[in-house]
Amino acid sequence: MRSILIKDTTREEREQIISSSLGCGGGCENCSSCWLGGGDPAEIYRDYIEGKREIAEINMEYNDRYRKGKLIR
């Protein structure tokens, strides 16, 4: 498996990683993440796509907010 770290990927590769891993291709209206308040994966992982924060950092923050009962958005 190839590294998905920011240092090992281009912006275009990161967009593809998020799209292929988390995007359903059917639009957000039928996404269970929206039901949970998650929203569009491209927006949730915008910092990763732009090379600012790793996926693991974003996931930890997201999970922490979820566990504390805060709104995810």
C-alpha cells in the first residue's frame, strides 16, 4: 500500500484519495454522514487536501467532537 501522508502525495492525489475512499458518488443528500451531521467528505478533509493536516489529525478531532456530543459541523 502506498503512503497517503501529505509529504508523499500531491494535492490531486489527496483529492482522489478522499473521493475514492469516502465519496459515494451519489451526492450528499443520501449520505448517512449528513444524518450524523458529518457532511461532505471533501469539506471535512479540506485541510488534508490542501496539505495542512493529516487524515489522522482530522479523524481524531472529528471523533473527539462526536464523543463529546458536539455538533460535527
